[in-house]
Amino acid sequence: MTGRIEPTTAAAANRRFRTLVPDIDPDAVYRDIREAGGFRSWEDPSRTLYYLAQTAVEVYQVGGGWVLTVNGPSVDTVREGLRMLGCGADRDVHELQGAA
């Protein structure tokens, strides 16, 4: 079979956005993720990855504290993830460079 594979999405559809929330309680994030219908994808001692709605949520240790990042396909999606986690949807959200 011969044929040409055409791209299925435009580069703009691959844009990714992120926000960072410092000084969080990783146990509280786990509870909030579960209550909001999300799930844990993987975990090791210093990092945990969750999925919630259309966002990837990562909790990782930096020094003696914990940081939360929420990643998604749009600013609105990231802010909705923040809202669902009770972190305040008014935080700055930045586009990840080179994600397209």
C-alpha cells in the first residue's frame, strides 16, 4: 500500500501553556485531583504526574518545598485546572516555547 500521510493538526493546535504554583501541599493536591475526577499517572519520591480534565498536573520537590505546575492546550484550560484545584485562576499563564 502506498500513500501519503497528511498532517492531521495545525501547528497552532499543538500550543501548550503552563503556570506554576509554589509552596503547595502535595497531599492536598492529591485529594483535590481525586475529588475533581482526575487520576495519578505516575509517581516517584520527588515527582508525581496527574491528569485532570484536559490538563497535565505535575507536583515536584524543589529544595525543601513542593511546586505545582498545570499544563494545558490553552490559557483558559490551565485556568480551569487551577480553579478545580482551588489555586486561584487569576495566576499568570505562559506559553511554552517550542511546543508547536
